[in-house]
Amino acid sequence: MSLPFVKLFTDGACSGNPGPGGWGLILRHPASGKELEASGGAAETTNNQMEMQAVIEGLRLLKTPSKVEVVTDSAYVANGCKSWMPNWKKNGWRRKEGKQFKPVKNVELWQELDSLLAMHDVTFTLVKGHAGHPENERCDELAVAATQQFK
């Protein structure tokens, strides 16, 4: 039996870094045409944390294991999930900096992402931010609007 396919478009925003921030997402089920938008934020956060939170919130919305294409403009999130996380886990959630190991930044968010990614078949598509990609632009609008409540 094949998994249901969904597209998850995400973006994060921050006013100051750190500062008040927001995330936005669009979750689309192409087979049914259903679409859901969501957003939220935090009073004191970073842009990377909001980029991660958008993906976390989108994956949390899924009720059953799914095939998910995450479309993001965050190389940090895409590379972290695709390339960096396996080594971080192998090294006790530490990253190599020079000859030393340092704790991974945002480790709680990475660990939550790791557990959510394990429930689904997830691929990442990296798009250029602020370049006219309709869903990325809409997610940015949602994220920026969510930031306003904390200013």
C-alpha cells in the first residue's frame, strides 16, 4: 500500500535575530485538493528556529504516515535534515568544530524533527526565498504576520 502524498511549504521570519519571530506553512494534499494554512510564533527566537518550527508544525498536522515533500527556502533546515543530522546523532548530538566536538545548536528542535521525520517518507526541495515562488511568498506573509503579535 502506498503512502498518501502531501506537499508542505514552510517559511520562518524574525524581526531581529534573535527577536520576535513567526512561522508559516501550507499543507497541500494534491489528490483531494485540500489545503491548510497555519502560523504561529514566539517572542524571543531566531530565524533558524522559526524555519525549523514551521516544518515541525506541518509534520505534526499529519495523522498518518505520509510521503511528504517539504518545500523550504532554508538551506539550514534542508541540509540539517538531509546531510548533517546522521552524524550529529552518531556523535551524541554534537558537531565537530575544528578538532573539538560542540553541542548542536537548537538540539531540542532537531531532536523533535528527527522523531517526526522517522514517521514519514520525507524529501526536501530547496527554493530561493523572495523570488516569486507563490507558496513560499504566502508562507513568508503568514510568518511575518505571526511575528507582529510579539512586537
